[in-house]
Amino acid sequence: MARPPSRRSHGVSRFGAALILSAGLWGAGLFRYAEAIPTTVADAGVKTDAIVVLTGGSGRLDEGLTLLEQGFAGKLFISGVYQGVDMQNLLQAYRDSPQDLNCCVAIGHAVDTINNAIETAQWVRENKITSLRLVTGAYHMPRSVLEFEQAMPGVTIVEHPVFPAHVKQEDWWAWPGTTGLIVGEYNKFILAWLRHRLIGLLK
């Protein structure tokens, strides 16, 4: 006579089913996240009070300085500059006459995206900024916008992604380096979203 399934086997089965369901939801969310990564610069002609560049990827600072020179905003804030780096030396690496930009450029020293948003929010308040153009890598944009919207509600944020050559957004799953980058950003986005949800519940 066959034994009835034990409670332990039922528990293992439920755990396995929950694990498969969670993996499926995570995978579906990953592809949805990848589809949300911008592929173009929307609102390319819109002017804002300021431009904010998040350092940490190729092409970001150069794009921000170009936007400032083209008159898309009157101020530029560079968030995430390494401690000890002088602004004059920083700008010298990108422009022949950095002294012409000293009046319009400020820097911060955030070490991650959370603190990018915090130090930018403080600068925004001090300078009475109501709109900004956010320059960062396209793959980094969804999480950056999430943090910035939470840190400075009421400020209009115009997304201005840059597209590093090494990040292959089209058919991203076929490129191991890009896959790892997007998976990492997706996981960080989930944690950031959960953190803000928890903070909202505790308020």
C-alpha cells in the first residue's frame, strides 16, 4: 500500500512552484524593463533650467557640455565626480577653454545613483531649478529617473540618454556583456522600487 505524501513533500512542492513562478515573473519583468530603456532622445529640442550629468559612463560629460554650449540650459551640474578632482582639471580634459564654463558649471561627489539624486536635489533647491535635462547612459536611465522623481517631486525631468558603443541594446540578450549590464540594472531597479514603496508605506 502506497504511503500518502508527507507534509514535507507538500512543502517542497509548494516551494518549487513558488520558485518557478517567481523566476517567470522576474524574467518577464526583465524583458519589459529592457523594452523601457530609451533608444532615442525624446524632446531633443526642449530647453530646461539646468542640465544634470551623472558620471560613470562614456560620452556623458561631453554630451552635457555640448548641450550647455548650445544653449539648452544656463547651468550644468555634474554629479558623481571623484573626490579630489578639481573642476578646472575636469573641464580641461573636455574643452580647450574651461575657464569660459566656470560661471555655469558645478560639481558634486555622489558615489551612487541614490546620492546622485540627493545631491542634485539639494543643488536644485539652492538654485531654484524647476526643470532639468538628465544626461546618463540609456541603460541607467529608468533607475535614475525613479530616484530623481522621488528626490525632487515637482521638478520636470527631461530624459537625455547617451548610447555607449559597447552597449548593444538591439538584441541585447545575444551579447553577454550587455546582458549582464541590463540584468544588473534591472535588479537594482527592483530594489530601488521596493525601497521607495516601503518608505511610502512607513510615512
